[in-house]
Amino acid sequence: MTRKEKVQRAIRDIQQNHNWSWAHEIDERNKNHLDESIMFYRGKKITYREFKEVSDQMAKSLLASGFTKGSEIPICMANCPEFVMLLRAASLIGAKVNVFGAEFDEDYIAQIIKKTKAPRVFITDDVYPHLKGALDKSQIENITAFSLADSLPMGIDPYIEYDAEYYDFKNRVPKYKEEDARIQNKSDFLHLGNSIEEEVTYADVGLDDEFLITYTSGSTNATVPKGIVHNNSSLIYMGRFHDPDLSGLPATRGIRNLAHIPTHSNTDIITSISDSLMQNCEVALEPIYHQDFFIYSLMINQPHFAPATRSMYIRMCKRYNTEPQFKNVTFKNLYIPTIVGEPHSPGEEKYINATLRKAKAGINKLKGIISPTISVGGGDCEHGGLFFTLYKTYLEKLNKVRLRKGHLGLIPFNPSIEVVCLDKNGNHLGPNQYGVLAANSLCTMKEYKDNPDATKEFFVYDNCGNKYANLNVYGYIDSHGTVHMKGRVGNAISLSNGEEFPLFQINDLIAKDTKRILSSEVVFVNGAVVCNVEAMPGIKISEEALISSILQRLAKELPFEVMQKLLFKVRSFEEGYPTTGCEKRNNNALIQEGLTEDLIKGEVYEHVVILTYPFNDHKGLKRVRF
């Protein structure tokens, strides 16, 4: 049987025999593993049997609270066992969950809660101080507040020395109950379910019913991100297509996956939580998500699989290489380090790999110390992440497959998924031709929540009338069929001949110098093109010499009118790059930096580039001749 035939048979099987809720699917997949640990929380292991028992009681409490099939449940919780239990409980009764972030705009949060028309909102005690104003504005009558300490071993965090700086894990709910009469704790909520004597059975819902509402990363609008609606099908198809017989990857049963990305990201819910439950893995739930805490997350949870943004990995590496307290720390279990949400540069990969080798990453699983190649896992939130898997040197080394030149991009996950490259008129482009990437996926979102205009813009058509989801990024498909994702659409310079020159091409040229350049980010600021660059840690080179080396290379490759627009800023080792709430690189913040620093456009002559900047600002741009 060909792989395509296997995929088609699997799709038919899901549609005919798995047309049910997410809760039903994960129960079926774990019915023979009830006494195996499926959650790890700061030293405590929770079996599927224990998880199911508490979740069943939560389902009763949801019904007793007034939630029914089709209800929308507002949730703002950190990664803790009660969050995962609540997800299953909601699915069990046929409700859908709306998982939002505490850092969202206060009025936006109030609006989200009001629109759910819910009798109750669910939070964790770490976010209550940030939500108080929004909760008051929403006029919600009942608040269930779980504590991050509820599921700690004996109620005490054994690793408090690592995170005292970031969060006190003492139970704050009793204090909040005294201040706010609407608040109930975990015990109060579970007690509500005692009024329902009969067992809760699976609600009559199917693949096409809505289950999950999460939010975009905030790179476009950090405080008012768009809501993304996914049906049960997204999670169920995702789980099935990660099975070894379809993915071609080794079985992951028994490995520990880190869930620390904010819960309002469907990368966390689908990739870290749902996929782990589907594959009989153990989810390490980590409520603290912060660049400076990531190294502790790895130390505390000892995960095998750790999805995080490049900023998280880079910051971890910097701390590991410079702070003496980490001198003898190793990550021997970490053999699937994964960058999600955005691409990384060759220099970043080089630096991270060198650090992971130094930390003996993965040697408990792999024979000998090799360089685990960081890879982009998943696609975008709108697609649920199913349609892309990156096969890079790491897996190819394990399988002793010689790396083919140009085979470093993203490979479509299976034959049922189509990724295309289109020009602005909807024409399909040939190999290695730059255009806009679009895709069809079984896990593509249903819609943007309450935003029909954005939903309409998201879906595009080719010149034959075929419908695709617009990835909104430039890219190309090479002769091997490998997909290369580049910069966001719209970030391009309009040339005098009518053509557009994408900024990512400047970025790619800068990033080629992996000896000197760790990373770069190119943005528009008041008509100028500002190239933010960070030198490779440990390299001894002046800012002037660094920029001069970049300019000499760019001058050979870029059109003259592009060179005219260039300005540079060298970012320090300590400064790094600003990030969004999801810790992705925040280009909007880079633009604002440029606006507040009063950039002055440089003058360009035939062989001399003069970059002008307020010279009293030592962090600013430099005057360079070459």
C-alpha cells in the first residue's frame, strides 16, 4: 500500500469511526494505559485514571453551573493539571472553550467574557491581579479560581529555589475569596457536581463541531489578538497523523513533553497537550513562561521534547554560557529541542547547537553526543500545525541519510495536504520562484472568531478557483518539493521599475555570515530600512567593523536604490531583541524603537555609504565608510 493510500484510508476511518468529541478520542487512545503517568507537575505524576476521575467530576460541576452542549466556557489559566482536566470536562459535555490571555487589553477581555454569555469564568490565582478590572467590567457573577499550588506534591513546590524570583507558589485563592465574593476555589467547584448523581456520558458532537478558541501570537496586535476557531477535527486529525504509520517518525510513547507556552496559543493546547495525550506521552506542565526562566524549566521538568521560540532558546544559551551557576548543568534527556512559531537564522542554529552539545543534550536517549538540530515544528496557529514537519540534519543523521543540498526547508506532512506558491494574480509558480505561500489542510481553522472580514481575507483562490488558506508569508518551493517560508507579506521595498524587493532577502544575505552574525532583523522605519544585527557571542569585533563587513557583502548583491535606504543598529549581547507575550520576536517594537530614536536617513554615494545617527547615543547607528 502506498503512503497516499494509507493516508486516504486513515481519513476515511476517522470520518466513519471517530466522528466524535476530543474527549472521546483521547479516552479511546488511553483506555489501555489508565495507570500510566500522563501529567508531570513539579515532581508529581498523575495517571490517566486520576486525570479522568477528576475531569468527570468537573464535567458534572459544569453541568450544575449551567453549561450545556454548545456552551462557550471562558478560561484564563496557566499550564497546570486543572487546566487540562477542564479541557476534557468541557469536551465531555459538548461545550467549547475560549482560552484567552491575561495580558490582553482589559476591555477586550471583558468583551470576550460577555460574548460567551457564560455563568462562570475559570482562572488561576497567578492571573487574578491582572484580570480584576476586566472581570469587574464583564459583570461575570461567578469565578472559579484554581491555585497553581492545588496539584503540587503535598502542596509544596520542591523547586522553590528556582522560581522564587518569578512566582510564589503559595495558594492565594483564600485571600482572593475574602476580597471578592464571586470567587470559589477548586474544592467549591468540584462540590457543585455532587448534585448530579448519574454518570456523565459523551455528548453527541462530531468532527465538525467547534471545540477550541485560541488566539494569534500578538505579533500584529499584541493586546487585541484575533481569536481562532477550531473544530474537533483539527485535534483529532493532528493526533492521527502523528502516529508512526502515517508520519514515518518513531513512536513517541512514554516521552515527556514540555507544556509552557501560554495556554491561549493553540501551539500549547494542540502540540504540547493534545498531541501528548494522543500519543500516550507525559505532559510536563510548567506555569511559568519567561525567557529568563526557560533554563529552569528544562532543569525542573527534564523534558525530552521542548517546544519554545528561538528567543527562549537563545536566552537560555546565553545564560548557560555566561552564568557560573549553570556550569555543571546538563540536559541529557533533551533530544527533541524544537523552535516553534517563527524561523531561526543559521547563526542562531549554530550557537544553540554548540550550547546543546556542551550541555550533553540527548545522550540519555541517543548513542553518543551529537548536535540536535533545532527545527521548526508545526505550521501556524490557523492551520493547527499539522501540515508541516521539518526533516533536518538531526533526523537525517539518525537515519544515516545524506543531506541533499537545498533540502533544508519544510516538507509537506502527508499527501493529503497541498502547499502552493502563488503570484499576486493567483498563478502557480515554478520551482525556486518567490511568491506567496498558501495551503489546504485538514486542520485549517474554521474562522476568526467574530471577525468575518479577517476570515474572508484569510482564504484565497488560485486562477482555477481552488480555495486555499493564505499563509501570508513570502516563500518558494524548490525542485525537491521542499517549502521555504520567508518574510511576512507586505514587507517589501517598491523599486522604480515597479517590482518589489522583499526585506527577507536583505536579512538572508546578512545572516549568511555565521562566523560573525548571530541574527538579524530588518524593518521599515519612516521610509528607511533598519537592519538590526547581533554579533555572534564571543566574537571580538567592533561595531564599525561588523557593519563594514556586512555592507561590503550587501553592496555586491543589492540594487543601488535598496542600498540607499539602509541603516544599521548593532544590538548588544544583553539587549537582544524585544518579544511579544508569546516570546516571539516583536518587529513592531523594533519599529517603535526606531521612531523614538529619531532616525535620520543616510546619504549614499557611489562607493561610500554614510549612515547618520545621533552620535551622543552609544547604542545607535554608526558612520561607516568602505
